[in-house]
Amino acid sequence: MFQIDLVERCKANDRKAQLRLYRQYCEGMFFVAKRFVNDPDDAEDVVQEAFIKAFQKIDQFKGEVTFGAWLKRIVINKSIDFLKTKKERFQELNENSIHIVEDDDWTVEDGISIDEVKEAINQLTEKYRLVVQLYLMEGYDHKEISQIMKLTETTCRTRLLRGKGHLKELLKERRYGTGS
């Protein structure tokens, strides 16, 4: 069955079609949520809430992107909402005093594994970790991240730049056992 047919059946409130879409996407969406909330139980809760919202709002799905991309956006937003309810506060930076220099160099030293990078990302403070994850792992640009996080693009760019700096320091500490 084609995905568009499945989505159309879901719009008609077909429970079997909903279950089929759920089974098709639940594992991948779980990993997306887990990258943000870290705890597997919390990630399961986030995914469940995301699917409930997706099926409630499925009439808003217009097919401009794939269903998976549309659902992933819901999962990311639900993950961020979950973190906010845990009293994680995001502080706006004073944008008038910040001058941002674009730096697209994300290279790491040879011998550092993907797992080491992921582990280091998880050690970042949340305000940096979320922006770095959305940029590096989810592939969103500054404008999309600023919309998701409800930040200005300047703040988004600043957090990404600072997050990258912290990430490089963490990787250097792992490599050499020192921060300098």
C-alpha cells in the first residue's frame, strides 16, 4: 500500500491504517526523541504524544513533505516541550552586544569516533545541546531551528557557535585528558 493511501485512510480515522503508520515510524521516531530527552522511558512518552497529536492533526498534512518529515517535526517539538516542562529554562542572549562570526568547520581529529562525538554532544548543557543536535544530527538550518526553539536566528547562531566550541573542548579533553 502506498504511503499516501495510508495517510488518506488515517484521515478517514481508519484505526488499522493508523496502526500501520505507527509501526512503520515508531522506532525511528523513538531514536529522534531519545537524542533529545536522553531517557528511554521519556522518549517513549514523547513518541506516544507525538503520534496522538499527528493523528489528531493529520488533516493538516498536505503532502508538501514526506509523512516521516512531518512527523519528525512533531516529535522534535514534543521533545522540546517535554524538556521545557521539566523546568529547563532557555535564556535569551543580549543580541545587541553579540557579533557572530560564521564558522562551518565541524571537523574533528582523526581517530575520534561518531559515538565519541555523540557522547560529547550529550554532555553539552541543554541550551547548546539542542541547537547542535538540530543542526548536526537533524539537518535543520538556522531559520528552522529558531522557529522550533522559538529563538531569534542570532541567538540560534550564537548557541551553535558556542556549542561547537564546547564540543571541541570536550573532544580535546577526551583525546588528551586536558582542556588546554
